[in-house]
Amino acid sequence: MVSGVLLSLAALVQGSSEAANEAGHFEPFLPGLIVLLPLLGFIANGYLSLRHARVSADSVRSGSEFDLSDASSRPSTHTLPTWIG
């Protein structure tokens, strides 16, 4: 990026405005990831928590409680705390 700035300044000093515009052109590197990755995490976390709430509500309606002490019956929101949470 510094070289692009230097090239545009050199072109301006020499009087070529076309070269300055071309040298100073900036193309961002994957700017969509900055917006999309948090959005995808938000959607995944919301989906997993609603799925867990549905299972818990079904357990309460049947007269029992949803127990998370057994590792095999834990929902995805509790087995992937480093990825989503």
C-alpha cells in the first residue's frame, strides 16, 4: 500500500493525473468476511439455542427436566463452546 501511495504522489508531481488515479486504486481484500462471519456465527448460535430450548421445553411438558450432566446428551451449544458461544 505504501508503494501505491508513493507512486500516486510521484505521478502527481510529474503532472499525470491518469497515472495517479491508476496507482492509487485500492481493492480491499475480502471485506465481506468482516461482515459475514459474525453474522453467520450469530445465526448458528441462535439456531442451536432455539433447538436446545425446544428439546428442553418438550422435556418439561412431559414432566421431567432436561439434564445436561450426561456428555452424550448435551446439545451442540454445550459441546462446541470454543467455536460457537
